Amino acid sequence: MNDFFSWIIEFFTYAATQLRWEQTLTVFIVLFPIIDVTGSVPIFLSLRERKKIIEPAKAAMYSFFILLLFLFLGEAVLRLFSVDLSSFAVAGALVLLIIAAEMIFGVQIFKFDGNESGGDNATLVPVVFPLIAGPGTFTALLAMRAEFSVVNVFMGLLLNMILVFFVLRYMDIVKKIIGVAGVYILQRFFGVVLLAIAVRLITSNLHALIELIGSAPTYK
């Protein structure tokens, strides 16, 4: 037990020496527009209007642990399944395309399996993935880990998840401020924005994907 507490003390001592608030702020600023929880409010409201359940605390917690896990094990896990980062990004972008189509055209493509007692829960999909913990966030985390201390990346991610919780928790206040007409307009507008983000993710990773397919060995 004493060894465990000694390890804890050494860990926090090390973390304190590595902590740089300017790096933490930089990580926060980089992740903020990629996660874009404020810009995704119309998407969340659209889900709520379709009777989907969004649990703010669970969404923030799940997103944090998924992203934290990916920060340390991301590339290794993808390699384990023989999946490269470009393929993963394109797959996530296709999910975003479907969500954008729902918002723009007012149709329902995503169908959640729910029961009478629990109802439809949208916390994990699509709120946590791909809207919060999406391919863009995964890629950014891996890039920043190479540039900044892990402690500072951890703190920047934590600050973003706290913001995620508060935005999801007080969506009703946001809805009252925006109004019904404002929500309708924003849903269509951010649907187009989401569509553009998905297209950008596909096009930015398509070249690497084509090169990977071209370099794959052929068997006769």
C-alpha cells in the first residue's frame, strides 16, 4: 500500500513538473473547433426533438475516456485490426454525411434500437461518436501528442470535455434564446457545414487511401 501511494505521489510530482499552461491552452484551442460542441447544438436539438435521449454527464465522460484511450493506444489499436488512420477518418466522415442529410432534408436515416422502458438513447451514437470523439479529434490528438507533453494534452482535452458537459446540460436555455425558427434555420445551416466537414475529411484522406490501395500486393 505504501508503494502504491509513493507511486501516486511520484506521478503527480512528475505531472506538475511537465504542466505548461501555454501548451494546455494551445491544445484546448486546437481541439475546440474540431470538437465544435457549440456548433453542434442544432444537431443535439434535432436529436432531442426526435425523442432521442442525450445524457450530458455520460456523453462527456464517455468522450473523455474514448479520446484518452485513443491518445495512448490509438495507432496500436488500428494496426491491430489492420486499419490505417485514413481509412478510419473516411469511415467516420461517411457517418457524418448521413447525419448531415438528416438535418438538411428532415429525414430519419439513423435508427436506434430502443425498448419501451429505456427509449432511444443517442448518447453514444451519434453524440459521442462521431460528433464529439470523431476522426478529426482522434487525428489531432495523435498529432499533438508528438508535439506537446502528454500532461498538457490531457489537460486541454479535460477542459474541452467540461465545456461539452455544460453545453449539453443547458441546451434548453440555448433553445429558448434561439427560438423555434432559429433552430430550424441553424439545423439546415449546420447540416450544410457538417456536410462540408465530412467532404473535407474524405477528400483530405482519399489521396492517402488511394496510395495505400495502389501499393497493396496483388495475388494471381
